[in-house]
Amino acid sequence: MLRVVAVVAALAVGATAVWAQNAAGIAARRDAMKAFGGANKEPSAMNKGDAPFELPKVQASLKTFEETAVKAKGLFGDDTKTGETDTKPEAFEKKADLFARFDKLAADAKAASGNIKDEASFKAEWPKVLSNCGGCHKEYRKPKQ
């Protein structure tokens, strides 16, 4: 009987460790996606004319897009498929496509960073960077409830 209790306890500890790893991985992915949203906020207001153009803020946002896109590729481990996540199963089934989209976002953000010098170049380049977002949301993110 003592062995059975020990085995059950060991399984419970193992399951808890796996669940904690799963939750931490999902939280890291959620934080990365929130970083994209945060990086989008001020420049999008500038693009709409709701805020004055500020090159340093645009450059900081582009850097966030570029760095987060690279980091995000490491946040889709198989242990994060299930749980409290907004990620569709298709993201795990089509990782090559998803990762190629992250690569394109990083490349477009880097290119825009070099090309944006003033408000006119910003208005030309910013939509190119943001055009990467909608496709991923449609394909790989569950609709908001």
C-alpha cells in the first residue's frame, strides 16, 4: 500500500511540474503577443493622426517587433498546445508557415527601421510592417470571446 501511495504522489508531483511548465510557456507566449500589441499602439495613433510623429518612439516599436518576432519562434513548444491559450491548433500543425511569418515580420521591421526618417517615410513604411499581423491573427489565433 505504501508503494501505491508513493507512486501516486510521484505522478502527482510530475503532473504538477508539467502543468507549471505548460502554464509558464503559455504565459511567455502571451507576453510576447502583448509586446506586439504594445509596440503597435503609439505608432498606429501617429499613423492615424491621433498623435504627433515621434521618430524615437517609432524606432523603439520597430525594435520591439523585430526582437519579439525572433523570440516568438521559441514560444510554440508542444507542451503549450493545451491550456489557457488563445493559440489555435493550426499554429502547431503549420509551424514552418508561422515561423516564416515571424521571420518576415522581423525583416520588415528591420527594413522599416532603416527606411523611416520622417513622417512621410513612416506613413509609407508602417503599413508594410503591420500587414504581417492580420494574417497570423486570422490563421493562428482564436477569436476573442
